[in-house]
Amino acid sequence: VSQSLYKWRQIANRCDLSIAIAPEIDGILERAVDTLGSADCALLNWSGDFLEKASDKLLAAESLRTSDLMHPPTTNLLALNKAWLEANSQGNNEEWIIKPRRGADCHQLVITKNPCLLQAAIGELEQWIVQPLISGQSFSQSYFAEPSGKLHRFAAMRQRIERMSKVDQSGLRFVEVAPCQEVPPELMPAELERIFGTG
């Protein structure tokens, strides 16, 4: 990664503007922004506190909660306990998602009914989060904002999670994730279309 970022900066030094597009996995996006930010050109990315919170799922969840914005209950795997699970359980057949704080999409995502078992199986517990699994179709939506404030909407994407039948000794179920696919307008639910618009 470091070698690639060095080459990116060399290219950026010959440009007027640059933008870093990279996954949040292991802080790669933040490193890319820092590297291009030191180049001799203008950088279009967000940085600082916003980038830190956007790249860390636990910080993002805490920011949304304190702003009274809807978000799944989220806690650190290190702080996970029976009381938190009972308070955030949604039914008798509850399943939970465990994933890295600094991950992208469903990278290293695990689905299990016994998240406490992972505390003995995973190192660096503070780097993982736990959330209840919410059923339904997952969509993502991205925008590009001009300095004037005008927004440009990219095509909505849907994510399909293909469950594997493999079960390890702890009874944890791992998942494979199919690549995101563009959602044709005629397949986009009316509610999403109302929220995101067509422009």
C-alpha cells in the first residue's frame, strides 16, 4: 500500500486537483488522504474529524446516536456483555453481526447467535463491533457534492449476502458476500426512490 500511495503522490504532483478513492479497511482511505494531501495539488476529499468518524464504524455509530439519527445498536466487542445483548435483542431467534471497526462492505463479517464466544476467539477486541442482524435488502447510495452545494447522485447499489454452510467449533457462521450490483430504477423500492430522487 505504501508503495502505491507514493506513486499516487508522484502523479498528483503533476495535477491541479486530486481525489482519493479507497476502502476504509485498516485505515487505507485515511492514509491515502494524508498522502495526497501532502502533494502539490488541491485535494477534494474530506479530512480531519469527519474522515475519522466516517472511517470508523464505532465512532460513526456514536455520532449518529448523539445526533438522534436512526442507526442499529452498536457496541465494541471488548465491552460486549449479556446485559447489552438482552437490552438490544429483537426476538427469540436473534442473530448478531460482528465486523471490524475499520472495514468496508462486509469484509471479515461474521454472523452468529453467540457473539460472546468470539471474545475468546478474536484478538484486539477493541477493533471489532457488534450489531443486531437486521433482515431485509441492503442498499447503499453515494453522492458527489460540488462546492456550490449541488448534489449528484450515483446509481444505488444493493448487497447480496450469500451464507455459507460452514460452521466452526464455536458454532459461528461466516458469510460470503457477492459483489454489489447496480439497482435498475424499476427495481428500486418506491420509498428509496422518494428519498433519493431521480437526479
